[in-house]
Amino acid sequence: MKFPKLSIAILLIAAVVSCTPKSKDAVPVVGFVDAFEDATIAQAKDGFVAALKANGFSEEQKNIEIKYSNAQGSIPTLTTIVNQFVAEKVDLLATSTTLSTVAAIQKTKNIPIFQMVSPTPDRMKVADANGKGPANLFGTMEELNYIDTSFAIIPKLLKPKGAQLTIGMIYNQSEPQSADALNRIQGLAAKLDIKIIALPLNSSADAQLVTQALLGKGIDAFFANPDNTVFAAFETILKSCNEHNVPIFTSEAGLVQRGAVAAFGADIYQWGYQSGVQAAQFLKTRKIDGIALEMVKVRKRVYNEAAAKRYNIAIPADYTAVK
């Protein structure tokens, strides 16, 4: 096949441009990858951008470019987004939720990745034999210990309808943090003499059907665990639970704002902010010295005043009402 000389010239110019290294004075580029659309998770990006701005990097000042892409829950789209950012040789990748983080880890060993709303490397199954995560992975992570506090409050606030308190859950088998959380809660429930009824959910599109099936089993409460599918379908779950007079508890502070009764969990905005501080440090020095994955620092005991009133639940004094 023959190509016109002009087309060949354009291709050559494009190839040269893509292979030309950035000058030292070039504006740094951040590739921000979101796995899906969600009002709670979106707070992480807001916090990340705010941290960059607080440390002197903002698009208003034209000293940084933030390229944002959302995969809308599609794994093929997520892969394409990460591949594009890697091909463009962005200065760093910011990844929100586990799926984005794992996708980035799989595609680059060189570009620094600043994760948020993601668990520890071992829970993502990306740790090496010594338990260490990839050398280019930074940002903020979460463990499972905090779930105990969120779950253990339920029997203190709620009386069972029958002989034993029964709590329903939905989990996604394909999400490591979801399956891990379920295992953790089942172990804790056994110690607290609580019955767990859990049903699998692989797509938010099936949320109403699965939730209705769960509610048909006579549960006393619903526990919304850290699961991307639960986040995406929360309003559907909430509507069904409210119609059946079943309160929702959770380990995610952001879901309390959306209607769950109470939680002890990470503040999603602060989670993003904490990772953004690390990213700003890297952009200032262009070095990773002194930067490492760290545990999320800001966790809150929060409750939804309207939800608590609806179910006549007395909340402990050390919990703060969400606005």
C-alpha cells in the first residue's frame, strides 16, 4: 500500500513529537484515573487536587496539567485509559479505587503511581514474596481493622426482631477488598453471635434484584461494606432498605452522607488529600526519596441525623452528625 508523501510526513512528525523527551521547563502532567462514576468516590479527586493547589500546583496558575479520565465501570475502558497515559509519559499517575490502581501497576513500572481509596498491596495481591508493593507505588492505603469498629456498633444500637440479630450484605467476588471484608465480618459476627446473610453481586445493574432477595430473608440491618459495586448502586440499595424499614450501617463515612445510619471510616476527601500531598512533594523534587505508601490518617465516627431519627436509633456521643 502506498501512502501520499504528505501523510508520511505527518506520521514522521507525530512519531518524533511522541518520542521527544520533555524539557525541564515543561508543565508537569498528572494522569488521574477513576474507575467509575460515584458521588462519594469523587471526593477523593477533589481532595487530591486541593492538596496539589495548597502546595503550589494548580491549573489556574498554569504550572500543572491534570488529565482526568473515568472508566465508567468498564474494565476495557480502564485499560485503554491507563495505556494512553503511559504512552503519553505523564509525570505521575493518580489512581482512585482498587481497580484503577491495579490497572496502573500492571502497565508501568516507571511512572510513579499515587493511589487513593485503595487497600494495602497484599490485599490487592500485588505484593512480592516479602510483602512489599511495587517500587513505583505511593499514596495512601487502608487496612481492614477499622471495619471491626463500624460493625461492632450495630448490636449496641439495634435489637433483633427475632432470637438472633441478622445482618445482610452484598459482596462482589471479583473485588479483593469486598471478599476480604466479608471474611473479616463473618469472623467478627461469629464472636458477637450475629448471623450474616450475604449474596453476591457482580454488577450494579442487579442491585435492586439482589437487595430485594436479601430483604426477603428477614434481615434486621444491612451492612454496606467497601465495595465499588455497592458504592455505585447505593441509592438503589437505600431505597429498597427504607421501603422495608431496614437501616443501613457501613464502614465508609461517605455513604453516611448518602443515607446510611453510621460509620467509622476514612474521610474520602482527606484520603485523596493525603495522597495529593505526596504527589506534590514528588513534583517539587522529582525524587521519590522519603515518599512511601502510608496508611490513611483521617477516620471519622459519623452518623446521619435523619436516618437515625427515622429508625429511632440513639447514636453515641463520640459520633458527629454529617452535614
